[in-house]
Amino acid sequence: MKLKAVIGVSLAMMGATIFAGEKIAPDFNNLAQEWKLSSAKVIEENGDKYLKLQKPDKGNYASMSYPVISLQGVKLVKILLKYRTDVYTKALHGGSWYLVGFQFADGKIKYDGIILPRAIEWTVITKAFDVPENAKSLILELRLQDSSANNFLDARDIAIELEK
């Protein structure tokens, strides 16, 4: 009887994982090398770690780049982010934003993104993206771009969900 219960629980957990899809999140306690930081660093505040992006002395943006993610069988990408920023710019390729790129087999990339409105207090933003047909991989990058030297973008509770 115990074996049946264990098998039943295991199958239920496996089914929930398949249904919910894969969840990817950076671990700020041990950030792996494939998560590339450019003028960004992990900061601790009141026991919580978060990512701080500030404009570099040279160049026009700070970023955290993700490893390329395979989209085999994925139909929907959900982004969750808790952030705060003092940037007023409201445009892709400028200000505080989250780059989302869908790469195809021929190397072409369809870009999209999330503009992060000014928010001095921690704010949660979520957005879902339909995966274009024949997209092979996902390129993600959190960016602070074309801002003044004093501007900041802080981020924590970052998660990417891939739904099949």
C-alpha cells in the first residue's frame, strides 16, 4: 500500500511539473557564471539580496544577461520581476527595461521587451509572451540603458516560466 502512495504522489508531482512548465530564476547567493553581469552587482539590504544596475563610466548600458534558453516545445514565456528604478524614460532600448528576444534557426531574432516604469518602491511586474512559431531559443537581458550616471535599476524575485 505504501508503494502505491509513493508512486501516486510521484506521478502527481511529475504531472504538476509538466503542466506548470519549467521555472528559471537566478540565485543571488551563488550566481552562476552563465548569468553575465555588466556594470551590475549583487547587493544585500536587510538580509535580502538583489541586483543593482548602474550606468558604467564607459558605454551606455548596464545589464544582466541570461544564458540562452531552448524553446523546444514551449508555447508561452512568462516573466516575473520585482524591481525599483528612478528612471523616467519609457521606451525599449532606453531607460529601465527587460529585453526579450526570440531567436530562429537562421540566426534572426525577433525582439520584444518590457518597459519598466519609474517606481521608487519595490514593484512587481509580470508579462506573458507567446512564442513565435519556429522560434528555437530565448534571449533575455535586464537593462539600464541611456540613462544618467546616477540612475539605478534594482531587481529581485526574477523568474522566467516556460509553459508547453
